[in-house]
Amino acid sequence: MSRLVLVLGDQLTTEVAALKAADKSKDVVVMAEVTDETTYVKHHPKKIALILAAMRKFAARLGEDGWDVRYTKLDDPDASDSIGGELLRRAEETGFDSALVTEPGEWRLINKLKHLPLTTEMLGDDRFIASHAEFEKWADGRKALRMEYFYRDMRRKTGLLMDGKDPVEGKWNFDHENRKPAPDEVTHEPLWFEPDETVEEVLELVERRFGNHFGDLRPFGFATDAEQAEKVLDHFIEKALPRFGDYQDAMLSEHKFLYHAIVSPYINIGLLDPLEVCKRAEAAYQSGDAPINAVEGFIRQIIGWRDYVRGIYFLEGPEYTDRNFLGHDREVPGFYWGKPTQMNCVSKAVAQTGEEAYAHHIQRLMVTGNFALLAGLDPHGVHEWYLEVYADAFEWVEAPNVIGMSQFADGGVIASKPYVSSGAYINRMSDYCKGCSYKVSAKTGDKACPFNLLYWHFLMRHRDKFEENPRMAQMYRTWERMDEERRDAVLRDADRWLAKLDKGELV
């Protein structure tokens, strides 16, 4: 029996389950650029261009390898608007009535594919270290689903950075060595590529169709095939990995990338294999070319955090993105899409996001995410913003990071406490505060850093939820030691600042 074999835009590898199970001699590969997938949120133009260009190149590679590939371009006059519509169109064209599918990374698309009038076999996506069943078994009966313990199991399973049954150098986690403030000089730039003919054709299409989406399309330098992505990885391991650990939490206004790898988009769409990426980093440690704190921190982000959040997303189910434990309902303000703000840290992080479809994890968590949580922004709106603006954002990875880790909207499934801080943390880890209209040293008044005011405002709004949290009790004791006049001034100034925000005034 011949089948249609669906390959999605984030499944661009011959090792994806559906292709491994297919028969090249009789099955037909279906790939499609469709309106639904580019507009269900208004994705960053660079993200759309990356995926479409990589899809076109991968389809060409499959054709060269002997596959019958039926590929639909976005501007094809016969195209339907959805993945399901394209499968049905190809079914009518070929006469096939069954499809082989690798499980998508979003409940939205899983549910659509399950309800097609085709016999659809959906295979698990085995590009991850832990299957759904393995994660469910790990999670079963645990009082808290903390990533650290899952990560240790993944180290044991893969053998990465292991000395028999023990972690190399006697510790699982070297994160305490990876919190250095920004260096005086950065000597690394990521590897980018000039657009070739295929990429340029996509860029012109994206300019025509998505010119009203937030973010800059050009200059465009992402890798768009596996060979280029491998070169990016090589460049990172040789030039940046040795210093990655030290400065992975640092932020600099004039250095967007510091020593980060910028490989997550390529892993997430299939151009790089996550386990092979980790093995390459491990080899750098074993050869003495990169220190343990850098390599362990890098590997933890992939086999630990990446696999963990994917497990949480599927464990918690399709309603996860609607959770709102703290009852926050303020609209995401215009400065998240580039309108002016006097908060230099937010302005810099958003501007970089618009330019590059990229910001590293601390910019996301402790600048834009921290502000959103302190100010009480609607977590679903925040979730959709992150899904829109980052090239590596797919719901399985983005939603747990935002709903759980960043916004505490899941009530503590992921995080043991809300990740909130005053301006002091941002000042310590960046140079943002030096160019700000507000004063990070000011605790009250018109020039007080909004993070300082909103930090205490957040704690007081949610005192009933967090006062007994052992990781937060000290901050409530600090509040009680303040004199009453100062406490009143902090809350009054925070209320005044939020009122200006709600009115759409410049803040």
C-alpha cells in the first residue's frame, strides 16, 4: 500500500520518524508552505524565511535522493491554506487514502491531523532523548518535577560527561561558575551566510507577504541547510564554547550574541541532531579545548532543559497555554513591538529581538519576562509574543518556558518560585542601566527603576501565595523591616507608574 508521508517545516532531517518508516519506492512525500502555519501568530519575518528556505532546500535534497516529493510553495495558485488541506489535495491527486506523519510539536496541529478523513498513522518524534512514555514514568509520583533530576537521568542514559556511574569531575552541575557579569571585551561573532538564489527567492516572497509583521527581514544570515548548520556548530565549538559558560548570563548593549551558539533554531527544525551536537561539545572537553563549566552548561540546555520542557508540554496537555495562576490580565504593551520606552533594558532586548529574531535566555527570562511578570501582563498574550518573535520558538519549547518558567502561570509545575528581580540583577549582569532614563539606585520617586518599584508591588499583590515559600520568605521579612513611610511610597509610586502604562503614556 502506498502512502503520503508528511514532512513539516521543523522536521527537516532524513532521520525523522515518518521518513525512516517510509518506502522510497512507492510512498510520496508531501511538503507544503501554507498560510495557516505562517499566520496563526504573526511570526517574525526572519523565522518564516528560515523555515521556508530550509524546507525548499530539504525537499530538493530528498528529490535528489530519489524520493517522489510533492512540494507546495506559498504562492502556488493551487495551494490550500492548511497542512490538512494539502494532504487532502495530494490524496486526491495520487489516489492514496493513508498518511504517515511524525507527531507535530504543537497540540493545535496534532488535533487537526487526527481529524482528517484519511487513515493517518502518527509516529512519535524520536529526535528527543526521552520519549513521552519515559518522561511520564519519570514524572509519575513525584511531588515536584524539577529539571535537575530529570537532567541527571538523561546524563546517565546518554553517557555524556559521565565517569562510569558518576559525573565527570564529581559534580552534575557547574552553574555557579556560569554567572559572571559582562566582560570588557567580546572577541566572538557568530557565523552567518550570504543568501543564495533559493534564500533570496524566499526573502522576496516574505517581503511581499509578511512585511507588516514585527521584525527586520534583512540582513538575513541564518544557515538554511544541514551543511551550513554544521559549519555554525564547528565555528561555535572552536571560537566560542571555551568562554560560553563564563558569560552565558551576561548582557551587553553593543554585543548581541556574546559567546552563545545560536544553534537552537537549527536543532529545532532538524538541521542539527541534538545528541550529536552534545557529543561534539563533549569531545571539546575531552580534548582539553573547552572547560567543564562551559561544556556541562551547554549540554544541560539541550539534553536537560530542552527535553524537559518538551516533556512538560505533552504531559500537561493542550490547555497548558491557557493557565493563569496569578490572574494577570494586563495587555502586552506596545513597546514589546518596538514602540518607545524609557526602560533601556527592555528597549535593547526588544530592539535586538526585532533585528535578529533572537535574544538569549537571560534577556528573555530576566528582562522581557521579568517585566511581564512584575507588571501583571496576561500570560497568554506574553506566550503569543514569544512564539511570534523568536526564530527558535515552537510551542512545545516556548510555552513551558513562558507559561511555566517565566510567568509562573502554571502555579509551580516548572519553577519552585517566580523568577522576579529588581533592577539590581540587571545592573549586575549588563550595561543596560548605564544608558537608562531611570536610576537603578533609586528605590522610590519618578526616576526610580520600574523594576525596583514593581518587584515589591508584585510581592505584595501575591503575598498570600508566596509568603510561606521558603525561597521567598526572606524577601517578605526584608519588606517588614522597611519603615512604613518607605513601604507606602514604593507601592504608591508603583501604582502611579502602572497607571501611566495603562494609559499608553511613555514609561
